[in-house]
Amino acid sequence: MKISIKTDKGTFLKILKEADFNKKLKIFNRLDDLSETDRIKILLKILEDSSWYLREQATKELKQYGSKIVPRLRKLCSKGFWFTRAAACRTLGEIGDLDATETVLRLLSNDDNPTVVKEASTAIAKLFEKNGEQFLVRLEQINTEHRLDASALAILKDCLPEKKNQLDEIFGTNSK
């Protein structure tokens, strides 16, 4: 006898609270049955799940929604467990929206969890890769507004070694 699952947002959210990985995976595979708005809500909720596999799959799916989900991902970066912050940060890097730069920098400079810092480092590299010089312009704006410290510069140089000279210019330092 096959048990079917109702395909509505409420049922999906309820099942996501359970510990059964197979049920969660079944939900993930049925997301196409939902509206886009509900699908996004469920995928964002999956970023808070303890399963790394499900979070990675959610990141892949969320990437397609681009800039419209960046504000919600930025909120996830400032709350919850380390794995939620790491997954949200990874998703921001995959999307590559410059509005995520400040949030990713904050995680890179201030988060205590090494996995979050690693994901933030990767996200910084992806933001640069996807936006090129515009990313550096955004960094300059952030530095002007908030005056980033020397530790932020050192971290950015580690993430973007090929841009050390430009980063020195942005931060007004000279590393000769």
C-alpha cells in the first residue's frame, strides 16, 4: 500500500519539522506541485534543515530565483544555526547579486564558525567572478560607508589574491 502526501505548503512545512529524511526528500522531489511562492518558502525552510544534502539541493534550486530572494537569504545569514548561515551564504554566492556583498563580508569577518567563514570566502570569490569590477566598486562603497578594518582587507586578499593591489587602493593602504 502506497501512502501519498498532500501537496500543499502547510503539509510540506509540517513534514519538514519531522526527523524522517526520506519524507523530506520526497517533499523536495514534489516541489514542482506547488506555486513558485510556496516553492521558494519551502526551499528557504530547507536551508534550515540539518541535512547537508537537502541544503545543497535547495541551494541549487534557489539559485534560479536570483535577486528576488536575496533579502530573505540575508536574513537567514544573521540567524539560526551555523549550517543555516553557511547554506544561505553559499546560495548568495551562487546567485551573485551585489546586494549580498555586505552580508557576506560580515560573515567572513565576524562569524565564529569555520564552515560559515569558508562558505563566505567562496561566496566572495563567486561575487567577484560574476560581477568583476562592479564588485570592487561595491567594496569601495561599503568601505566608504563603514570603514572596513585591516582584518577585513587581509581576509579579502586571501579570497582574491589576484586583486591585492586593487584592494590596497580601495582600502587606502600600501603593502609595498
